[in-house]
Amino acid sequence: HFNRYLARRRRVEIAHSLCLSERQVKI
């Protein structure tokens, strides 16, 4: 269960980083 929670959190972090990178590219 703990591993799943960690993976989920990491996935969210990756999504955020992708959003940031997309924004930087757009600008």
C-alpha cells in the first residue's frame, strides 16, 4: 500500500513538472 501511495505522489510530481515545461516552451 505504501508503495502505491509513493508512486501516486511521484506521478503527480511528474505531471506538474510536465505542465511547467509545457508552459516554459509556450512562452
